[in-house]
Amino acid sequence: MGVPAERLDRLHALARAAARDGDPERARYYVRLARRVGERNRVRLPRTFRRFTCDACDAYLLPGRNARVRLQSGHVVVTCDCGVQARYPYRD
């Protein structure tokens, strides 16, 4: 694991902790910083990080607090408080 990947893991942990502690602006800052690190170093963000962040407002999503999660036939729909929906496929 290289330095950028380690930094992305650390920023993911910091964003999760900030969101759980009730500081959404700090979590948003960590998400934006992680995306910049990934772009500059041409490293893809881990799947867990991509699934728990909003593409529109860069919020770290916590189901029940600032995200709604619904199951539909063949996919999961995650709706952020800003109104943007993300759909992810799943298999039974």
C-alpha cells in the first residue's frame, strides 16, 4: 500500500469520526481533501469511501442521520439530504 492509499484510508476514518461526532462541515472537508489526493495521485477511492459520500455536496453519509437507504428490486437507493440519489446494484 502506497502513501496516497494510506492517506485516503486515514481521511476516510477521520471523515467517518467527524460525521458521527456531529460535525458535518469537518467531515465534508475531509471528503473533499481525499478526493483531491486521489485525483492528484491517480488513485481510485476505495469502494466503501465512494459509497458513503455524496457526489453533489461531498457529505459523508450516515444512514438515519443524513441519508435514507431503500431497497428496490435489484438495487439499493441511497438518498442524501441534498436530494441526490445514488443507486447501487446487488444480487440476492
